[in-house]
Amino acid sequence: MAEIRDQFSALNGHIATAITDKDFNRAITLDRARQDILRDLCLMEMSEIDESFFNFIEQCAKDNAELIKSIEKEMEELTFRQSRTRRAQMAYTN
């Protein structure tokens, strides 16, 4: 389980870096690898997976949700700025 935890943790770190760098194609590719790990876990016997690992996965999910929220907020702000710029350009050209 420690190896799986390390792989999952490393993928989460790489995904966060890719998103921060706005390299969304890489983030998606890495997320697919992470999903493969989760699928493999679903095939394991539940007795092989301890509660601390589930807590670890849950914390990763919370961290990912926070990262997604920050990206969504950044996208909203960017959309607002672009809209404001477009309105200013239209006012200037009229």
C-alpha cells in the first residue's frame, strides 16, 4: 500500500503543478493515470486496504476540490476582465 500511496501522492503533486502552470493537457493525462490507480484499488480485497489509506484518498480529493475551486475562480475573474475589456473597446470604437 505504501507504494500505491507514494505513486498516488506523486501524481497529485504533478497534477497540481500542471494546473498551476496551466498545462491542462498534462493535468488530464496525469489524472487518467490516477484514475487507473483508483480502478485498480477497487479490484483489491477490502481487507488489504487500511483505513488510513482511505483517509489519505479522501484528503487528496479535498485538496483536488480546492484546486479546482481556485482554477474556477481564476477563470471567472479572467472572463470578467475580458468582458470589461471588450466593453471598453466597443465604447472606444463607437
